[in-house]
Amino acid sequence: MKKNLIIGTILALGTLSMSTLTASAADTHGKCADGLAIQKFHRDTDPLASALKAKNLELRSLYGYDSIDIHKVDAVEAEIKELKYQINAFATKLNIPPCGRS
């Protein structure tokens, strides 16, 4: 019985802390950059962000193999670096500071 009470309390506290964190993160964007610029940034960089996620997954899978192909890892890491550069360049073009780029 005590075990269930402790687990329930931990889950409730975790849920409360996550909702507070989400609310504070949403408020940060409004203070550091223009809302329309952030919307344009997200809309225009969505394909780049999707490609970046795919490359990160590919890199994780490469690291998961027993024998790592260093050349392939280097190529994927270079592609990730280029995608991040393109996303950051677009944010700079729209004058979006780093706090609004997530």
C-alpha cells in the first residue's frame, strides 16, 4: 500500500513539474523574438529539421553496430553539421536569437 502511495506521489509531482516547464518554455519565445518571425522560421526550416532528425537517427544506428564504418560516420556527421549551419543561417537572416530557435 505504501509503495502505491509513493509511486502515485512521484508521478503527480513529475506531471506538475513537466507542465510548469512547458509553460515557461512557451513563454520564452514571446520574449526573445517576434512571433511571426518564429512562425516563418519553423515553417521554412521544417524540411531541414526533418532531415536533421533523420540524419541523427542514422548516426545513432551507425554507432549501434559492432563494427563502425568511420567513413560513413564522418559523412553523416558532416551532413548534420551542414544542416545545422543552414538552419542557423536562416535564423540569423530573420534576426532570431538562439533562444527562439528550438
